[in-house]
Amino acid sequence: MDGHKEERLGAGDPSDDFSSSWSNIGDDSSDSVYFFGYDRESTVLSEFGWSLHEPALPPRTAELVSIGIDSSGIAARSTTASGVGGGLATLDATTSNRPSVSSDSSEEPTEKSTSSGGNPQPAETPSKVRKKRQKRVRQPRFAFMTKSEVDHLEDGYRWRKYGQKAVKNSPFPRSYYRCTNSKCTVKKRVERSSEDPTVVITTYEGQHCHHSVGFPRGGGGHLSPVMGDQIVSPPGMISQFYKPQRVLELNPSSRETNIPSRAPNLPICPVPAGSFGSDSHHQLSPHSSSDQSQAQQLGATSLHDLPTDEGLLGDMVPSNMGGQR
DNA sequence: CGTTTTTGACCAGCGC
DNA sequence: GCGCTGGTCAAAAACG
């Protein structure tokens, strides 16, 4: 099983089609190789394959194995279901729900509030009154594969579990979490790879609009960055992961389409701008800009191709990733 | 008592 | 149109 993964990746002649989508950001000097990339054509991330490496690094609670990003926020269909790449990270967003970049960002329905929370249905018959849910609007997602014993990795934010489902073709259930910050619509899914139970696949959707809460629970054990300087991303999502050393190239789609390489639709925050100043005083207010400049400072040269802006990736990709090369 | 988890039901999207 | 599956809701239970 692992074999086929390796095969796809290694033999798979990375340059084929995906070389530009998936970047090997491993450190030459290290035994580990990390793959970081995104789905260029809104196809299936798992098609790119991934590889588990056994990094000769200090033991950690979780190792980042692979990251997949759906920068377009568009559908990458799950092949897991079809058995093609079972257990691999797939990002999917229903095409029909594809956020239409400009307008949607503002109307971001905050699905939950529209469905029942924001619209307390005048209960008629508990069963059928249940309000019609709005179309699901998917935000860009990205997934991480980590080798970990624990399913739910500490990432500096507090999450509330709101569902769990059995997944087809997988013996492991998938858990659904939502950020406990009421203004934050970030969600995450956690499931174990059916192929390698030691691998946890975590998929994030959305962007935190607040700082992390710190690590009240774990004492921050997961946080300590190993491969270099500290991770500077306050709203970091995966700070417990290893820091990739370099990004060769990202966002080829922008190359193709001639759009500026900034991720077109990685929302900074789904929350209406106004709510920052007024409501979440202590939160992000002043630094959407400072975050940006920070990101720019940190990664300016090498990150110029980053598709991610200071949004999701800005958070997860340790600031100065690539700054050395 | 407030918060989080569990869990069955409901709903949307998609393929056939 | 129907069935399947993933995603979400929300009441109840569990927990601190």
C-alpha cells in the first residue's frame, strides 16, 4: 500500500504534470521530504500522490507528511470514494457552490447562522421544519497529513466538535470541528487515512479571524518549532508542524491565467470587516495590514510566487519559509 | 451551570 | 427521480 503511494510519487515522474503544482520543499540536508502543493487544475489532490518519509528528526507528536491546498476553492473530487486514492488527502468543494470570487466574499452566508442559528425557525414540526439550509459555500481548503497517534492535533485554536460521520471506504470515522470563536467560521475535518492508520488527515476550511488562544491544554508541547526559527504566525493553523524549508514554485495557475499570484480567493476572514473594529476589539483589527507586511518581510523574495497570501498559507507556512534560499 | 461531545436525523449535491 | 454520501443540525448526555 505504501508502495503504491511511493510509486505514484516517486516513479510518477513528478515533473509530468504536477511538478509545478507540487513542490518538494524538503531540506536537502534532512532525511525528510515534505510535499507541499495544491491542486492546480482543481482535480484530485490525491492524484499527485504523497509519500511517507521517516524523518530523522526528534520524535514529535505529529509529523507533517504532506500538505494539499485547494487554492481555487473549487472542486477537487474525492477519489477516495472511487477507490482511486483512498486515504489520500482530497479537497473537495462542490463545483456548483464555487464561490464566485467577488460577490461571494461579501455575502458569505456563514452557513450556520443562516441555517438554523440565525434564523430560529418557528418550530412547527421539529422534523420537517428544519430550515432549508443554504447552499453550502465552500471556502478554500487545504489538508495536512500528519503521522500522529492522536486524531485531533493541537493547533493553537479551540475547536468544538459538531459532527462525526462514518466515511465510505474507510474504517475510521471523520470528525467535524468548528472554531469555538463565534465570529470565526473556520472548520476542520479530521480523519485517519484508511491506508495508513497512523496518518491523520486534517482538512481546514476557512480562515481564522482571531488569534490563537495559545495552548492552554497541552502546555504547548506541540508547538515548539524544530527545524528553525520560531513560527511567527499568530493565527497559525499548523504551527506544530515542521517548517518547510523552501517552496520551489506555487500557484502555476496564476501563471496560466495571468492573474496575480496572490490567491484570488483565500478569504482573509469571513467576518464582515466592520465587526472587527466594533466587536472583536482585541482581535485582528489593526493588523490585516501588519500581517501582510509581516508576510512580505518574511518571505518577500521567495514567496513572491506563493499563491497563498497571508491567508491560510500565510498562517500555516511558517513565515520565512524559503527565506533562506 | 456552562461548555463540549455524542449521535440520530435531516439536507444538499451528485451520479446513475 | 432515486439512492448514496458527505456535511450539518440540534437535543441529550457527559464533563469540568
